Amino acid sequence: MAFTNANGVASRPVVAVIDGQGGGFGAALIKELRLRFGEALEVWALGANSAATSAMMKAKANRGATGENALIRSLPKVDAVMGPIAVTWPNAMMGEITPAMAEAVAAAAAPKVLIPLSQEGVILAGFKSEPMPHLVGQAVECLAVIAGAVPAA
């Protein structure tokens, strides 16, 4: 992967994976990142709750933190953000995503790869429903394109 730090020096990229509830989606995403990139990137598990953070840590995230302040303080330090699209919606995930969390994700300077999974009663027109493993694979492929690891199709 071809990320550089603030000084323009090549460094191991940091990818934040955000999830809530039981953390199953975030854990699946981290497992796929590890399959594709191994230890070439550092993965931070940012959970809306401790169960989500724990599940993502078990999936081999390098670091983990829980809650609003952890997410807000961590996002400016990452090279990419991944998670379900609902992390950009205030009060999503049964209220676990606070308005401040949603704003921090949306305003983060890092590129965001958001997966169209939602239990919020929102229909995303133009997206066909696919099984979660397909969406996870597509998301990891998008990250690879952003990082320059593969050419854009």
C-alpha cells in the first residue's frame, strides 16, 4: 500500500474500522483486510460499544478504543476509514452512533469506504442487496484501489 504520513514519508497505513452493536460486521471486515494485506497495514478498531471493540480486536485489529471521544480523537490520525454507511448517520445503530460521532466520520479528511448496510429503515437506491461477504470483499478492493495497490477498473 502506498500511504504517506503528514511529512510525506512512506509509512504503514492506519485504517480505522468502525462498528457498533455486536461488532460482527467490523470483525468480518478486519478478517478480510488481514487476508488481503496481512500486517502491511495497521488496523484500529473503533467501537461504538465495548462488545463491538472486543469482537474487532479478536479479529486481529492492532489497537482498539471504545466510544465517542475515542472515535473523535482517533479519526484525524488515520489514513482511511471503513465501516457501514450508518456510522455517518446521527443516532444510528439503535442510538449508539451519536451526532458527534457521525459528524466526526463525515468530516474526517481520510478517504472513507462505507458499506451500504443499514437497519435504519433507509433504502439506498441504486444499490442491489448482496450478502455481507460480497460487500466486505468489495470494500477491501476499494481500499486497495485508494491505496494504489491495484489499478482502478
